[in-house]
Amino acid sequence: MNAKQIKELVKEMTLEEKASLCSGRDNWNLKGVERLGIPSIKVADGPHGLRVKDPNSYEGIEGRRAVCFPSACCTAASFDEQMLGRLGDLLGEECVAEGIDILLGPAVNIKRSPLNGRNFEYFSEDPYLTGKLAAAYIKGVQKRGVGTSLKHYAANNQETRRTTVSIKASERTMREIYLRQFEIAVKEAGPYTVMAAYNRIDGVFSAQSEWLLSRVLRREWGYKGFVMSDWGATADRVKGLKAGLDLEMPGSASRVTDKEIVKAVQDGKLKTAVLERAVERILNVIFKVHKARKKTTFDFETHHREATAIAENSIVLLKNEDGILPFKKGERIAFIGEFAADTPYQGGGSSHVTPYRVAHTLSCAQKTVDILYARGFAPENSQADGGALLDEAVNAAKAVDKVALFLGVPSSVESEGYDRADMLLPERQLALVEAVVRANPNAVVLLHNGSPVELPFANKIKGLLETYKSGEGAGEAIANILFGAVNPSGRLPETFPLKLSDNPSYLNFPGDKKEVRYDEGVFLGYRYYATKAADVLFPFGYGLSYTKFNYGGLKLSETSFTNGDSVTASVSVTNAGGADGKETVQLYVSSANKDKIPRPIRELKGFKKIFLKAGETKEVSFNVSFDDLAYFSPEFGGWTVQNDVHYIQIASDAHTVLLQAEIFADAKYDRRITVNDDTTIGELLEHEATRAFAQTVFDRMSGRLLGDKAKDAEASGTTAQDSFWQSVILGWAMRLFKTTGIFDEEKYSSVLNDLNEKLKNEKKRS
Ligand code: BGC
């Protein structure tokens, strides 16, 4: 159905029918209008597998059996857009087979604090990585004709008081960190729906924010789909509709809010056009997804194998001293820790998938190798005899050549609905590591968690694998990596700080009862740690391989560029080790920043995952656009590139630059400043149009206040005083000098006008 036909259809609908379309029929279905042939469509969670529920069962998380793919915390570590596209395609295939029209994902909120209970569902601390991977996922699902729901828009970065808390962040922080990934995904992939979050921003509910839903999403980014609320996130239905919230989910059983809409239109408080706009958007998606419905099936086994391959492409090798991994043929190995036998593979809450077939690491490994197993620890609240378990583990460790210790955060601790209390592993696990490494120092630790943990034993172990929540194929993938059938290639999509208090959000998480201040601003994750050159346990982008890669010959196609241009950066990568393997090439940009704008030292702007046979070399190239150098300037009210030298950097992680090349950005913005009381003499000196005036004021000021002697000393080379006078603001200068004739108080405002006029007419750089 085309736009014109949809408009005509809306005209045939009664007011009640229009209102009814703006809320769900139940938890998992939208309403249809039978008499007009409008079908009802079906939604399901999301994001890493299907949770298909019966219409009215929200209670209990179990749904119909589906393949549980690795969670976003894990797939993000693949740094592999193509793989996310494939994941989307597989999920789309399952949706079609299950009659699901809209999949409720991907979830793209930024991992602001390691404590967010829902971090396992989110990709990264970096908006660029998140946005690119989410866009690939969305395209993959939607290629099948199934819609997605990009969630949770926006800044839903904690579970504590998630339905009421108000986020206080500067516009720059919102634009660069908390909205940027939504912007990338919306512009590149056009999700059919966006899900408005529970939380408030600056006191306004996301689902009622005109700024978020209409101005930014639709007018600025050109979003064409519809916006639904998160489940129960609609406080005031009519306000929401006006702000741009089209569909309320799940909708009230007694249809109260539909009636509120009808009444508001009848009372003249809501324009019919606003209601019809929402109905048109919803209908547009309904007909689009309905057309794609097909009777199909999919092969669970094939999808299970794909889930395993995704995990293999994502698990991160963080430490490998003395080449302890992979385990070699003939070595005697012990698996210690109950997560070997019962592998944690997903987190809790609405994303919970009732899996098809879970592969646990111990049983997978035992198919080909003899493994000595000791349970090692029991859950913190269990009555099991901790001492006996510890003794058994120590004896096992003593009896073998190498030990694999399976640790992690219990699934009950990482879940939607609440946050973690700390970044620690359970005490019983910490005691176990200490005892085992004392008995056998050839120890490898495997972590199962959704976001960073503190590792006080990091120096005492020889190997470390971050497996995240790697889906139902976790055990096969982990065993394949441990025994060398797969060469690990994941990279950390987040920084592992040494301790929780190092995290930049530490002092402001989860905020007070009403609000949480994002005082760290844009300095989140590596943007903070790398800029401060702070010690971390493992940096963003870090990860090892069973082979070794060398880089060389970074080249740029241009030495300078301007608005609308892009430059090609190419670099050659060689697999210099003895095993075939995949490498993630990371490109960051950094600004010389002579304007001294507070900016992160570098930001990720490109990543590519490549496969290289042992000894092979490949040329990898990136397209860096002019806009990749921009920051959001509150001063100029938009994205701005500094007229300056910038560096294109190839780095092995966010802290370690391998190669760097310079490019000059010749920005042709009209970056006018507005002159007012607070404008400094130094700022006026920077602009050609105001320089002569500023120089006169500067000379007179320094001469008058310093006296001629001091002025002579100044002339002989000191610049400290220059800086002082340059920092004087016009308002102060006017008060000081009004009697001297430089400023006439009467004429002050016309002086300001004159300066602003001059700046306006200043020729743009050409
Ligand atoms: C979650 C969403 C989910 C929805 C439906 C909400 O509580 O925040 O992510 O899609 O429930 O289950």
C-alpha cells in the first residue's frame, strides 16, 4: 500500500478506530481493524534470540524454543559488521518462520557504568562501534521483510529507578555519546520502529519528549518509521502523541488511553492531524511487514552452529603468557569451576531465550579429550561444603599439567530490572583462584559475564579468556578456542578498569532518588582513560591471537580536505606468526586541537576484520569522511570540524597507536562567534574582522595597567602577561576603560553590534 492509499484509508477510519490503533492489543500484538482489512501484527523480544509468547503471558520469561545467539556484549567484541548482518539475517529468518513481524531489538544504550544490570544486552562504551554494528544487524533482519525496534531511545543507562530517573547531561554529551549510535543506525539502516525508553531526560519522559522524538529523530535525522513506547513507559498518552510517540505498548486492557485520545480530539486539545500522522506511520509499517509474511521453517541445528561460529568470532583472548593456550595434545588438563559443566550463556530479563540446545564446555571438550573436573565453588547462598570443594579443586590442579578455571558473574546478578552492587567476582570464586594457582601456576581463567569485573589475581594467572554471554553454542566455541581448533579474534568493546572507582561515572552512578548527572561529559570509557593516560587492566579494543600481526605503510590519499570530502587511509597488515587468524584493524582520529576544546585524545572512526593466512599480507583501506573529525559544538550549535591538523591513527587498542598520518582540515563553516560581554580579547584577536579593534584594546590595557616599565619587560619576551590580557572579557574592559575613550559606555552596545556585523561579513575561508 502506498502513501496515498494509506492516507485515503485513514480518512475512512472513525475517530475511535484511529485512537485504537495507537496502542497494543495485548503484550505482543497490535490491533487491526477488520472492517477495513487492517491486519494485526505481532512483536517479540529480542535482541539475541526470539522470545515468542502467547498473547497475554508477560509473566514468566520462558517463551517458545528458539536459538539463543550470543548477547550484544559478546557480538560487539567481534568488531565484525558482516557477522552482525548475518546474525540479523538468521534472526529475521526465525521471525518469518514464527510469524513475528517486528523483533524488539537491537538494544544500543551505551555501557556507561560497569554496574548496569543490563550491560550484557548492550554493545559497547563507544557509540561508533555500537551504531555500526546495530546498523548491520537491522539491515540483516529487515532484508527478510521483518521490522526491528531500535531501543531504548534514549540514555537508558541504568536499571536503578529506570522508570523515573532523570538524566542530566549537556547537549554535547547527549549528541556525541548517548544519541550518536541511534543516529548512525537510523540514518544507515532505517529501523521500522524505535522504542522510547522509560527514563526522563532533563525532567521530561523520553516517551513524551518533543525534542527527542520529533526534533532530533525525525526533523534532524529524517526518521520515517514509527515510535513505540517501552512496555508501560507512557505516562501521559496525549502528551506522548503530541511529542511524536505513535504507539503505546502494551496498551491498557480497559482501553483507557484510547478513550483519552478520543476525548482530547473531541475537546479540541489534540489536533486530528497529529493523531492521523501517528496512524499513518503505524499503518505504513503494518502493511510493509504484513506483505512479507510467508509460511517457512528454519533448521535449528544450522542456526545453532551459526550461533557457535558467532561466539568463536567474538570471544576475547586477554592474556597468554608462555603460550599456555591453546592446550597441546597429550597435556593433562583440569576444568575447575561449576561454570565448566553449567556454562552461563545469557543474562536475565525480557531478552531471555528458551534455548534450542545448550552446549556446555565440559561435555563438549570431553568428546575428544580426557578432562579432570572439579566443581570448585557453589553459589554464594548454597549450603554446599566450600572447604571440601576447594580441597577437591586443589587436588585436581596438582594432578594435571594445566588448569582451566571457569569463573564469572552469576546470571541472577546480571539482569534487567536491577544493577550490580559492585564489580567483584563472588568471594568463593576469588578464594578458589588463589588456592588453585598456588597448587598449579599453569592456570587459565575463563570469564562469563556481561561487563567488566575486577581481577585482583590478573598477575597470578597465565591465560585469560573473556567469553561474555556467548549464547547456546558457548561450550563448543570455548572448547574450540581452548584446544586450538579456532584462533581467537575478539577485541574488548569496553575498557576493563583496574577497579570500579576508576570508572568516570563512579561518583554519579546511579544518582540520587530523582536524577543522575552525567558529569563526566563526553569523557566516557576510553575517551576518559586514554585521554588521562590512566592505567587500566585492559583497554578498549584490546585482544590477542594465537598468531601475531605486523602493520606498516599507512598512507592517506590527500594531505588536506574540506567539508563534504573524504580521504582514503590504507595500511598493510601481515600475519607474521605461525597460525592463520583474523585481525581487527582499528582506525582512530585525533585532533591537534589548538583551540583547546575539551576533546578525547582519540575516537574510533573505523574498524575492519580481516582473515590472513600465516605469512599473508593484505592492504586494508578506510574511508574517513570530513565529518568524522567533528565534535558537537555548543558554541556553534552543531557538529563542527576544527580548522586544524588532525591525525589518522591505526591503533592496536584505544591506548596504543601503531601508525599515524596527518591531515589538514580546511573547514568552510561560518564559525562566527557572537560578541557579547563575555567574549575575551583573545577570541577577538583570532578573527581577522575584529583583530584591529582587539589589538588597540589589548595595547591600551596592557600599557595602562602595567605601567611603561612593566610594558618594556613584557616586550622583551614574557608571554604570561599576554595571556592574562587576552583572557580579559569585554564587559570588564568596558568597565575599566570607559573613562579613557576606548569605550564609551553610551556607545558600548553599538561597539558590540559593530563587531558582530564585522564578523558576519568576514569572508569564509576559501
Ligand atoms: C524492556 C524492553 C522489552 C520489553 C518487552 C521492557 O521491560 O525494557 O527491552 O522489549 O519489556 O518485553
